[in-house]
Amino acid sequence: MNGHASPGTIISFQGVTKQYEGDAAVLKNVSFEIERGKFYTLLGPSGCGKTTILRLIAGFTVPTKGEIYFDGKLINHVPANKRQVNTVFQDYALFPHLNVFENIAFGLRIKKLKQAEIKEKVLEALRFVNLAGYENREINEMSGGQRQRVAIARAIVNRPEIILLDEPLSALDLKLRTEMQVELRELQRRLGITFIFVTHDQEEALAMSDEIFVLNEGKIQQSGTPTDIYDEPINRFVADFIGESNIVDGRMTADFLVAFAGKSFTCVDQGLQPNEPVDIVIRPEDLEITRPGEGKLEVRVETQLFRGVHYEIQCADEAGNRWLVHSTRKAEVGEAIGLTFDPEAIHVMRLNETEEEFDKRLEAYI
Ligand SMILES: Nc1ncnc2c1ncn2[C@@H]1O[C@H](COP(=O)(O)OP(=O)(O)O)[C@@H](O)[C@H]1O
Ligand SMILES: [Mg+2]
């Protein structure tokens, strides 16, 4: 049986639903394809189903409905130890009574590899994670970041086809976390193994991924490259979750004309129903401050924070909408200013549009 997959596809979910006994479904009819050799991120708030997707891929649980394919072969009921998949868990799950070498060698010993081969593979895996020379250390002598690397070495030592990483960086402090993001990304490129990485941190997802799947309430909201998703969020949830956004209610007056905040604006969108209600997103960095009376919107400054590179200015227009502005210009609290923006900065989002319809609509513009 073939999963109708394109040639580069390694994992394919088709209409996968997962429901635990007596509970509502935690994954609802989820379909996606994972291509070999890329870095994927599952991004979404806590409880949206990210870990459940990893557990289904790893074979720790089975779908209630739908099919999972690996290399075009149905694997719904293939046991975890028969899948070419390894997992790096959030708490690393290292064996505290074994040293670094034996932690990494564990799976190889179960497979009954020869000692010389085990040694060669373990030392190579340690070199890959920049821990050459640490093989005889005890786990409790290693720092958080080093333990993280041991867990990764253990996952790559078997050269699986896919590595699943479930929020592996969330226990690290910010500086180490940023370093590990770069390291993991480089490691994935050098190994060429498919990585499926889970995080609830949008900046991490944007920085690391080839492809991001944004999840909410058991459904994939949007999938695409970091720039696709950042530049063209499909709906209010994605716009709000990825980066900071101004989101207001609007109405499409006609092709290339949209109304919000009590005014009409030229936009780049077309093909919607006349007077169709829409959500409007404008990114804070796309708003520019003008002198009062010279902007497209007239606002009053409510708060201002200096963020090191830019000012974060919160304003309100006469219709009562709040606008967040990132600007290198300073403004005074209480000051009346104008805001201007390009037609391209207005993102028009139809309510309840599917990803397919959304993609089609975007393609029509280009
Ligand atoms: N074994 C289980 N039994 C019942 N409910 C579960 C089980 N595992 C997870 N869930 C529920 O499924 C939902 C999704 O969980 P999970 O996939 O762990 O989310 P995430 O990793 O995105 O935080 C949550 O509401 C969680 O409580
Ligand atoms: Mg989880």
C-alpha cells in the first residue's frame, strides 16, 4: 500500500485522529507530510497535541482513526522498536547510574553490536555533539547543556532516519538555549537526518526550522517556512501566536479596498465577497509614525517602552482600537501622532479559511 506520497516524503499522516478513552479528541483529522532531511518544528500552546504527534510517529501510541505512513508503508501498528526513529525527551531521560559512554552505548549493546564497533560509534557521536573526551564522565558530573548533548548523542548514535525532539531546550537558561539552537540546527544539517522538533516558543521555531506546523486544539492551523508563516499568517490565532501583531476587525469593501478603524484603505487583496467580514493584521514594525494629521490613522500615545533597539509604543485610535508600534522614533505619552503603512502591510484574513483556500488565494496575487 502506498501513502500517495511525493518522492521525498518520509512520514505522512492522513486524516489522523487521536482520542483517549472517554475524552474529546486531542488530534482531529490531521494530515501532513514530512520530507526527508529537513528540520521541522511543531509549534503551539501547551496541550495542543504536539507530544501526541511525536508519540504517534515514534510508535508509543496508535491513532484512533487515519493512517500513518513511513516511506509509503503503513506503520499504524508497527512497534516502536521496529521504527527508525529516536526521541530526545524534555528531561533527557539519561540513566544516572551509567557513565556518558554507557548511556550512549545502551541501544547498541541491546542490538548486540561488537565492542569495537560500539566504541567507534559512541566516540563518533560524542564528536558530533562536541563532547569528545567526555566518555568516562558520570552523568551527575555533567552540566545541563552537556547532559542535553549526551541525550542527543544517544539519539543519533544509531543513525535513525528521524529524530524527534520534545521541547529539549526548555530547561536551559536563555544564553545556553540560544547556543543549543544554533548547535542543533548545524548538527541537523551535518547529519542530514530529518528532525521533528517541538516547542511552544515562536522565536525558537522561527530561528531553527525549514518548515513549521502551527497547531492549536488538535489541528494544524498553518504549515510553511518561517517567513511564509510570519509574513502571511492564515488567521487570528497564527498572527497572534507568531510574533506581535495588531489584529482588528475589518470588512472588505471591494477588490483592493478594505475598511477598518472607521476608514477605508487600499490593500493588495482581491476576490473576496463584497462586504465580507475579515480580520486585519498589521505588524508593529510595519507601522510608521508621522506628524498628526499626516498619517492614515490618527492615534494618541498611551505607553512607551524602550526595548534597546526600538521603542515599543502603544497607541489608541478614535474608534478605540489599540495599535502597537515598533519605532526607532520616540513619542511622548499623551501625544497625538499619525500612523502610516504600505498597502502590503495590511494582511487580510478571511474568517475560517482552510489552508488550501488560503494558499490558492495567495497564489492568485503573484
Ligand atoms: N495518556 C493520555 N490520556 C488522556 N489524555 C491525554 C493523554 N496524553 C495526553 N492527553 C491530553 O491530550 C492533549 C494533548 O496533549 P499533548 O499532546 O501532550 O500536548 P502538548 O505536547 O502540545 O502540550 C492534552 O489535553 C492532554 O491532557
Ligand atoms: Mg508536550
